[in-house]
Amino acid sequence: MTARRKVVPILKNYLYYKGFLSFFTIVLLILLGTGCGAADPGPTAGGPRAENGILRLDGHRFDRDGNVRLEGEWFFYWRRLLTPLELLSPSADTLKAMQTMELPGFWNGRTVNGEELGGSGYATYRIKVKVDDPVNHLALYVPSVRTAYKVWVNGGLLAEVGSIGMDLQSSVPRYKSQVLKLDKSGMGTLDIVLQVSNFHHRLGGVLRPIELGSVDGIHDRVYQSLAFEMLIIGSLLSMGLYHIGLYALRRKERGALFFGLFCVLVGIRASLIGSVVLHYFWKDLSWVTGLRIEYICFFIGVPAILMFVRSLYPLEVRREAVRTAQGLGLFFSVAVFFFPAPWFTYFIPFYQGITVVGCVYMMMCIGQALARRREGAVFAVVGGGSYITSVVIDILYYNQWIRFGEVSSYGLLFCVFMTSFILSAKSAKAYRSVETLSRQMREMNQGLEEKIRERTAELQQINRSLEKMNEDLARMETSRRHLLSNISHDLGTPMTLIQGYVEALIDGVVTQPDQQQKYLKLIHGRITGLSRLIADLFQLSKLEARQLDFDIRPVPADDFIRYFEERYELELAGAGLRFEMISHVMKPADSDPAWIRVDLDRIDQVLTNIIYNAVKHTPAGGLIQLLFIVDEYSLVVQVQDNGTGIDPEDLPYIFDRFYKKDKSRNTARGGSGLGLAIAKEIIDYHGGRIWAQSMVGQGACLAFMLPLVNPAE
């Protein structure tokens, strides 16, 4: 118990720190990826910047060096809507009002003539770009400006978005980014004048940089930006609709509904920021309506994601926190409709603070879930951490505290993929359960007949087993009767003879010394046979109980064969039989020598039993062959004779103890029926196998196999 209390906290801490390590890794990746990607000017990084309203592009080639962001100090005329003609011969008031302003950037918080600027107002920007690139056709990319603007280049009006005005009633807001084609026709200087007015948003000015480049370069930049934003928006909307569809099919998956709603809300909001992709599809959408939709998506998105997190970890996320988030989101969403522009835009800083608090609370809850080893908590930490970091970056960006932003959609996309792992795991688990239940029901409904057949087959198998057991019992009973009969015969006949011989000696029937000597030899022979029978019984019993000691040693196969080469030749010749010894080596010539592990004395006993069994059943002049075969895995020893053979019905039983039958070869010389049983036990002890092959009248072949071994083992 002590060991377990020590192990569990270590595992929890490991998972806890692993999750937060992943969280900080994601934060770093977002800062490096989205941060540098948004703030880095691309191919002109470290390039020219405007100073005192002049941007010099000496030696810059647009086809080679890429587009240029018109960043730096622009001339700035607050509360002046000046045309290029008026700027060619400025009045004293105009010159007095001229200042410089860093672009891109809002004018909020800047000080002009001792006055700190707010969001509402109007102004004129001007910059001169000195170009020595011989190309005549250039393009200017003007992003959406808050909230209306006009653009002149070298005195010609190129674009007007919305209606420039000096008050709320005379100005009409609109978001639209444009690509303006320029024909510089050998001119070395581009005089760019930009009028901006804003009375409908809390932040006024130029948030994103204006870019100058070749026509192809500017179009590539716009198309790449649109393609990437469309990818983000499409991914979010498709993922959101997919999870809402899951909820429609399975109403218990409320987490899928909340997550799908959140993805749809952020996808819609993503189409209303950046390049404002929604305006390409809905050209009649008013600026105020689009902004209200963007804000409502933001206000509702926070409680939606909090509800989703609670659906995953209900024990960690308190219901009161969710209710509070829902109330605040509903309050701010309703307020957007009742307050006119620009007043409802001032709600954003307050709700951004609420969002930060909610994000911190969610991460604390997910951290608790990770510490408690909840399912999918690691993915939630990584995904939630990435999205929360991107949201914080956007908040800092929109408040002009950092120079890169609008990355929350990318952070959410990553969060979506991480969260999909959690939802996919839950869905897969549910699907597996449904599939398992369906399969079980299908098997139950369709498999009844099969089960009946199986049960019938089992009963038939049991019946056959019982029949076989009955046959085995009958055979065992027969064997038992044979055993008792043979034992009584093998013990009773010698004892009867011995008793007769002894009575003849006692009664004085045999008086001659030579006759008495003959009777004593007969008695001695019978007693010796009984002793041998008893010894065989004792040895077989010890072999079957594995109580007999063996002297097992590794022996080369060649030495084993030589050991038996001439061992039986003389004895068989004396019995009037011919003897042959043959050996075959079937291993490759370059292979290692073959070894076996044997007790030579016991194997000699096996061969002696088999050979003398063959001798008893081979007529005078017959042939007995001893054959050794060595292959890659074993050594096989065969004893072949051309005697009377073995009846096929006796072959399965010749290695059984006391097995003797009138038709069996064991009865020829009154054997005890134990020799082959002892041989089988010895071969089994060596890990080998013994068998017999025969046809009546054509001799018999008794063989055994010994496995080859590695002598080093």
C-alpha cells in the first residue's frame, strides 16, 4: 500500500508537468509563428522606412525584392481633409497643422497641438515614395481602414471606400480592401494622399500597412492571404457544422453541440476580420451590421467554449461560472443592438478583460482535470493553451500594445484539431459500444440455430467420447484380465514346476546323483527366470515413476554408432543368424558434428531388448539389420528382421506392459511382455520416440529416434 501511494502522485505530477510543458511549447510556437508572421514585413524585412513623409526605394527591384510596406513616418494633418491640389500649395494653417504619424497604427492616444486624440475624427495622410525601378506598372494594396477613406496617387483619385465626412451624420462607414493599379510612366516619385474619417468605431486610423509592389506581386499577396483565410474559415465552419450534425443525430452529445456552435461563431467572426472575406460574398452587408455580427460572435463564443469544457469535465468547471459567462454574454449581445455606433464598440475592452479572466479560469479547470488524469486532458491543455494565447495576442494587438495580431482564428484551428481528438475518442467509444451491442444482438437473433447445431455437435462429441471411453475401459478390462492371467501363468507355471521338482527330491523319486543335479539346475533356472521377471517389474515401475537414475552425457553421434558397430555380431552369428550394420549421414558435409545426450547403458538395454526380440522371431539363417540414420535434427536407430512379423492389430499395443497375445510374437519363447515397455520408458526419458512397423510374414522393423543437441548447452 505504501508503494502505491508513492507511485500515483509521481504519475500525476508527470502528466501535470507534461501538459504544461506542451502548453508553453504551443505558446512559443504561436509567438514565433503567428507573431513573426504577422509583424514581419516579409521580403523587405529590415528594408526602407519612411522618414518625414518620404520613403526612398533606391536600388529596390520589385520583381526581385518583393513588395514594400509603406511603413514609417507619414505626414499627418489632423482635422484636415486635403486634396493633392491643396497640398501642392499649402496654406499657412495647413503647414502649421502638418505633423508626422507612424503607420500602420491608430491615431487614438496621439497628441496633436496639445490635444490627445480619441477615436472619432478625420485626417489626411501623405507620403512620397521615390522609386528608381524602371517598371512602369505597379500596384498599391490598401487594406480596410476605419472607417472610410479616399486615395490619390500623383493627383489622381484611385479609390473611395465609404463616405468621408466631418461628423457622424455626414460619414458612411465601410470596410473594403482594394488593389489599385498605378502607371508611373517614368516618374520617379509617387505622391500618395490618403483621407480617413472615423465616427463609428472607438479606434480610428490605419491598422494594417499599405503595400506597394508589382502587379503580380500584389495580386499574389492578396490571393495567398484570401486563400489562407478561406482555408481557416472553411475548416472552422465545416468542423462546427459536423459537430452540430453529430448532436442532431445523438442528442446526448451536448459537448458536440457546444463545440460546434463555438466553431461556427469563430468561423463567422473570422470572415469579418482581416480581409473581411464575408464582404466578397455579401456585398450589400452594411458596415454596422457586420460589426454587430462580429461582436455578437465574440460575446457568445466565450460562454459556448466554457459550456463545452464543462461538458468534458463537469466536476472541475462549476455551474455558477458557466451561468455567469452566459449572463454576461447575453447582456453584451443584447446591448450591441440597443446602442448605436460607435458606443457599442466601447464594450470590447470590458469584455476582453472578462475573456482573459474566463480563459484563466478554464485553464485552471483543465489543469485540475489533467492532475486528476481525466480523459483527453492533455489534448485540452495543449489546444486550449494555444487558443487562449492567440486570443491574448489579438487583445494586445487591437489595443496597439503589440504590432502583430489577428491570430485567434489560427489558434482556434489548432485547438479544434486537439479537441477533435477528445470528441473523436468519445464518439469512437460510443460507436464501438453500439457496434458491439449490434453484433451481439445480431448473433443472438441469427445464431440460435447455429447454437443449437453447436450444442448438438457438442453432445455428439460427448457421446463419441463416452463411447471411446467405454471402449477404452473395455480394453483396459481385457488388458487387466490378460495381465492377471499372464502374471498367474508366468508366476504359477514356474512355481508349479519348482514344486514338482522339489517334491520329487523329497520323496526320493530321484535318487541318482546325476539326476538330482539335473533337477537342481532346473529349479535354479526357474528361480532365475522369476527373479528376472520381478526385476523387470521393479525397473519398469521405477521408470514410470521417474525414480530411476540416468547417467545422461553428451556423446558424438559417430562415437555412439561405433560403440554398437560390432557389439551384437558374434552373438547373432552364434544363434545362426546373419547380421548387418549400416549407417547413413544426411547432414551437409560442412555442418558441425552431430551430438546426442544419452545414457549409453540404458540405450544398450533398449537395443538388446529389441534385437533379442527380433532373434526370437527370426528363423535360422535369417537376416537382422541394424541401421543408423543421422539427419540435421535427429539420430534414428532401426532394427529390421525378416522373421514372422507382427499382426497389425497387435502393433498399437506391443509397447504396453504385460501385453501378450496368442498371435503375438511375444509368446514364441514365453516372454514376460515387459521388455518393449521398458524400452519405451527409457526412450521417452531421453526425449525421443519409439515405434514399430510390420507386415505378417515379412518381418518387423522396430525403431527409435533421439534428438540432436548442442553439446555446449
